[in-house]
Amino acid sequence: MADLQCINLVKSLMNPPVRILNDISFDVGDGDFVAITGKSGSGKSTLLYVASGLDFPTEGRVIIGGRDIYAMPDYELNEFRNARIGFVFQFHYLLPELTSIDNVLMPARKLGRERALRGRAGELLERFGLSHCLDKRPAQMSGGEQQRVAVARALIMDPDILFADEPTGNLDSVNGERIMAMFKEINRNAGTTIILVTHELDYAAMAGRQIHLVDGRIERDTATHVKAARKNLNRSHSQ
Amino acid sequence: MWFLALKQLRSRPSQTILTFIGITLGAAGYIVFSGLMGGYQQYMLDKLVNNDAHVRISPRDEFITRETFRGIFFPEGEIRWLSPPSGRVNYSHLTNVPSWFRRLDRDPRVLAYSPQIIRDVIFTHRDFSVPGRFIGIDPTRESQVTTIAQYMTAGSFNDVSKGISLIIVGEELMKKVGARLNDTITIVTPKGGTAPVRIVGTLRTGMRMLDERIGYASLTTVQSLTGSPGEITDIAVRLHDANKARALSEELGSGTTDRVESWDQANESILFVFRTQNIVRISTTFTIILVVAFGIYNVLNMSVNHRKKEIAILRSMGYSKNDIILLFLYQGIVLGILGSAVGMILGWAACAYIETIPIAVSGSRRGWVSVNHMLILWDAKIYVQAFAMVILSTIIASFIPARAAGRLSPLEIIRGDV
């Protein structure tokens, strides 16, 4: 259901005229864990934003679960972001007025389901070792704790795909590894597709598949051969 | 979005409270200012409407000019006057009083009417003399039309009809001629006749113009002492509804040589002052509301700038533009409703206090302008208006920054930060 297809994505800026993404195509299957790597300026964050519906491509299409997300009307895109997608950014972006449990429940509040999902929010926080932080505000927590709350918030609606943009960028290695371990566990247990942008090769190596960008092009995709193999397999099945 | 809106308001208490105070003072200011202005105007209007006749019928002043004779002598020819005609037609009294009475009796709008004879005379006592107006009335009918009987300070208004040559004078007038109650003073008419009258009562309206000049007597007393038997110069009319005075006066006035004037025509200059006051009031209260609106705008605008990141994350988790607009609009509306509610209570309390402030006009305790404290208009309409205006301006003032917040693109904020 949640497979993601990027087809001939181009993103160019007018001023100065730069092609940030240059004809990028790739598929991500349901339950994959993909790391997008590259130097800064290689276009990896832009690719994530375009693939997740936060930014519009200049050309090309993004199809998630069989639907072109840039052909959706606004309200549908909002619903889609709410229920099917989770985001984790480099900065936690927690709302400073709210306790961590209320922060986690913010996406649920959009649909008026904050009561129904309160238990799940508590479980998520507990699973991430935050049971002592339920009623703390972001300012009372450490950077690692804040980021873990942000991950719990991204997961509260049980999304099909989790997009993460340098989620470990502001963290020390202990907390960074902890986040990565959480991602692996989520990917394995809940089957959530994860697309992770990182410049740290160690973390990228933890993903099942790596896409390396150089100057807005895919230079290397570890799954190309896998995909080819899968296509062959499909073909042989259908015959 | 109520949940987050309230949380955000609570998270910045000093700003919230300052804005709240601004709105409160704005609403209270509107109420106090409107109440003060309205109180004074209502009082004056009430006096204008109730103290004197609603409609007054009196002789028209008609002057003789060249135009008077145009077309009468030698209609075809051109007339050159050696000495142009001048002078005045003698309409010193109403010509057809019985027909006026019949018309007024028939008219269902008329509550009561009172015929009067008003003559200019000189009141003298020993060596002192004061010019004044000698007014002949029927005390019962006069009391039905005007409130003059309420201002008696000695004697009873009906006493004038208990005999001939009895008079009720203004207190100031009595002082000026050096007389006391029950003294006999002399009336000198323009024709040179003199007649003694006995003071049986005094009155004080609080209006110097009246208190120094008027003397009331019965119709027959004035008619006989001034040598104008059977004459009536004025008919004062009171209506059931004072608002119909103008229409009635226009109706009665057409096709007659007499002058018919309604209370609002007679007091046009005062009503003009009221209109000017209203413009001052409206512009002042508008300024107050404008300042309040700018306060709200400022605070919410700062709040939006402060919360760009939070707006971005809300958008990325599926909240729509309208949700973001509502988030800030709700904050403005909460402040507006609470602020104007407290402002109304505060304004009411301030009005109640102001009403007790003494503004004693020296010595006039029972007169026309007999107020000894500030006047406040207690009208629910003022409160409804204050509430509506504050809420409306709050909504507008918060919608502008809210819309700006809704337009923010989540990506630009996130990218600008990372």
C-alpha cells in the first residue's frame, strides 16, 4: 500500500538558476528502510521534502500508495500528512506550551482522537524510555529526550511512512544511536517504511538500502540490483 | 484549536494580561464616555420636551415691505415709491382662537392644550422696576401642558385663579423689585396704564432668563390689566407622543396666518449642539476602539513571528491553513470576549461612581437645570454596542496576523532554520 514512487523529479531554483534535483527516479517498497546520503548541498534534504509532499517539484511526480500526492486537493494532502506520514526533523519542533504527552497527541487532536489515543501515546513514550517525562514540557527535558518525544509524535497516528531529516544532527552519539535503534525497531516491528536523510555513514549503514546523491543525481543505489532481481521474480511469477 | 489557543495564551501571561487590560479599558472607556454624553443629552432633551409645550401656536410677525403691495395696486404698471412702505401688520394676538380649539379638540394626538396671553410689561415696586413678561394662563390647563407648576417655591400654582389681580412671580424678579410674598407690586403696561397685583406665590426654574422675568396670573387678570379683553396670544399644546410634534405642527401650520412651531424647531440650536456632541463622541470612542485593535494586532503579530516553527510543525502534521488562522483568531476572540465583559463591568462601576460626583449649580435645587450630580445614561444599548464594537475590532485585528500565519509555508520555516 505505502510504496513510494518518485518519477523523474526535477527541482530547480530561478535565482540563482540551480538544479537541485536532476531527474531523480526511484521506488521504495512497503516496509523498506532507506537512507539518503550525500554531502551538504547534494540535494538530499530537498529530495526528502519533495518526496514527502512538503515541497513541490519543478517537474516529475511522486506517487504514494498509488496516488499522485501533488494532484491531491489541499484538504486531502492535509489528511494524508496527518494520517499516513510522520516527520522527524533535525530540530524537535515541540510546542513549548504543551507537556510531552500533549505534544505527542497533537496530530490526534486534528481528528479529535486525542482521548482515544492517549493510551497509545503513553505506551510510545514509555517504549522510548520517557515514562518520567509524560508531564514535562520541552524546556524541562534534555535534547535527546526532546527528540525522542518528537519521534513518538511522528508515530502516534501509526503512519505508513516516516520521513526523517537529519534526526540525529543535533544529538551526541549516545542519543543519536538510541534514535537509530528506535527507527530500526519501528521498521522491523510495525513495518513502517522509513526514509532517512543523514550525512553520517555509520547511521546510513544501519538502513537496508542507501541512496547516495551527488549534485542532485543518484550516484549509487544499493537496491538497484535488488529491484532488478525482484522485477525478474515478478515476471517469472506472472508467466 | 481551542486547546492550543488557550495554552498559548496562558504561556505568555504578561502579554496576555496587558492586552486584556487594553481591551478592558477600551470597552470601559467607550461605556463611560457614551454614558456621560448620553446622560447629559437625555436630561436636556427630557427638559426640552417636557418643560414646555410640544407645539406652540403664536401670532406670526409680519412686516410690510414693497413686496406686500406688488400686484395689488396697478398690477400692470411699474410702481415707483416716493417713500417705500414699511411697518408691521398688527397680529399681536391669535385671530381665530375658537377654530384652533375645535381643531385641537378633534385631534387624537393632542393630550391637552392651554391658551395663554403673554404681554411685555414693567414690574415696579417703590423705586425699583424690572421689565418682564406677564403671562395669563388657566392654571389647571397649564399644568397639563407644561411642568411650570412643579417649580413653585411658595404658594400654589392654582392660587392665581382664586381672585383677580393675583400674581406668581419668579424668585429673582421678586428680589429685584425688593418685594416680599403677599406684597402688592405695580404693573406698567406699554400703553402706560398701571395696575396693582398681589404676589401670592413664587417659583424658581433655575433658568435666570425666566426667574428674573416672568409673572403668572390668570387669563382674565392679564387680559383686563393690559387692556386686551378676550385676546389669546399663544396656545401651548402637549401631545401623547412628542415625536409627532413636527408632523403635527406642519399640518396645523399650513393654511393659517399664525405661526405653529414644534419643540424641536424652537430648540434647533440646542439640537445642533447635540449633533456636534455626538460626532465628538463617536470619533473619540472610535479612536479608543482603534487603539485597542492596534494593541491586539501588535501582540498577535509578535506571537505569530515568535511561533513560526510551531506553525511549520503543525502544518507538517496535517493542520490546514484555516486551522492555523483559527488558532490565532481564537486567541483574539478569547481576549476580546473576556476583556469586553470585564470592561463592561468596569465601565458600569465607573458610571455608577461618576453619577455620585456632585456638580452643584449654586442654589438651584429644584429648577430646570436642577441637577446636583453628574448625569449618566443607563442604556443597555451602550453595552451591546461596546461589546459588538470591541469583538468586531478584535476579530479584524487578530484576523490579519492570523491570515499571515496561515500563509507561511512550513518548508521555508524549516529550511530557514536548519
